[in-house]
Amino acid sequence: MIKEFYTPFAETLEKVGEAARVKIEVEKTDELCPQDGGHLIIRLGRFGKFMACENFPECKFTKPFSQETGLVCPKDGGKIVFKKTKKGRRFYGCSNYPNCTFAAWKVEDIKNPKEETAKETADAKAQKLCRQRLKRRLLLLD
């Protein structure tokens, strides 16, 4: 039984051993490395994309890759970036993280500050109207 499996497996393994290595293309960015001044490039690792210095063996600087969404944080006006949790779930968070803790799971949950203030004023108007109606009813009951 082992011989039936191992014979074709060994042949396939020999063919793969002769195959050429595939070079993964990297994206060069405009950012400079704070340690040695080289350009930062976007690499692909086992946990996803990350940024690293182009002078890799000499300089080992890395930083997480954050993808901008073009949205504005409703709390402090910072940029909303695409992030991942330690378990790999994706979410949207503020780029000013230690100072601002805004986070959302869906883009729909991120509201424009202008829309939010308009909604608040509409809610305030509705509450005022309800209070007026309640006062009228109370006056009619007396």
C-alpha cells in the first residue's frame, strides 16, 4: 500500500525539484525607510501584505501595510484605514489609533460627520414636535 503511494509521489517530487523558483513582484512606494533612507516596498508574507525596506539583508525595518479608504473618521477627522485583527478578521479603523479608538466592521457603519449632524438636528426636531403634541394632549385632558 505504501509502495503504491510512494512511487508516483517520488517521481512528482523529482520533477518539482527541477522547477525554477518563481520571483514575486514587489511594489515600490514613495515612502522612505526611517533607518537607512531606502525606499519602502510592499511585500507579501504569510500573514498578508507588509512594508519593508528595499535594502533587506542590511536593514530589517518593517511596518504593517495599511490600505486607505478615502473616508474620514467621525470622531477626530483622521483617515479611515483598512486593518486586520490578530485572527484575520477585517475591519475599518482610524489611522490615529492610540489617540482615537474608532472602529467599524462595515463601511456602512462609518457615517460622514456632516450627515451625522444633519441626523442629530432632525432627531432633535422630531423630539421637540413630540413634546409639543404631548403638552397639547395634557392640556386637553385637564
